[in-house]
Amino acid sequence: MSELQQGLLIAAIGMGLVFAIIIFLWGLMALMMQVTSREKLEIGAETQDEQLKGEKSPANLSNELLLRATVAAVAVRLALEKTKTRQAFRQQDRDSDTLTPWQTVHRNRQIEQKRTRG
């Protein structure tokens, strides 16, 4: 067997092992998903939802709508607060004309590199 054939054989074995391990890990992940999935809990929740749908009264509907409106209001408030803090940081960056220590060090390095070049 020539050196070229030995090299090709070793490369083929190596690539085969890599793909075999990838397929093994894929199967292992699929198994873990089946073991740890929550489909059983979701099926039970669906049957409870179906039972509640049959018992919907105006009081239940108003409570559900109130809950949804509250959740939506909280989500909007959180989003607004997040944008306010971002805008404050942007405004602060615009207002400050001074350089941070990080910027100063790196700008000095660039200046020194330009000086040392011929």
C-alpha cells in the first residue's frame, strides 16, 4: 500500500468517524427531547381549557380581558422604560465631549504608530 493510499484511507476513516459521531449526537438530542418534552403537560392543559370554554360566563370573560389588558399595559410600560434608558445613554454620549480612557490609549497608540513608520 502506497503512502497516498494510506493517507486517503486515514482521511476516509477520520471523516467517517466525524459523521458517525454527529449522527450519534443528533440521535441523543432527539432522545433527550422526547424524554424531557412537556407534551404530556400540554395535553392536560388543553383538556382543562376545553372544559373552561364550556363554562365561560360574562364574569370569566371580563376577568380574562382585564388580565390580558393588565399584562399588555405592563409590557408596554417596560418597553417604554427600556427605550428611555437607551435614549438617556445616547444623549449622554452626545453631550460628553471628553474621551474615555480606553479611547485615549488607543488614539495615542495610533499616533505613535504613524510616527514610527518611515
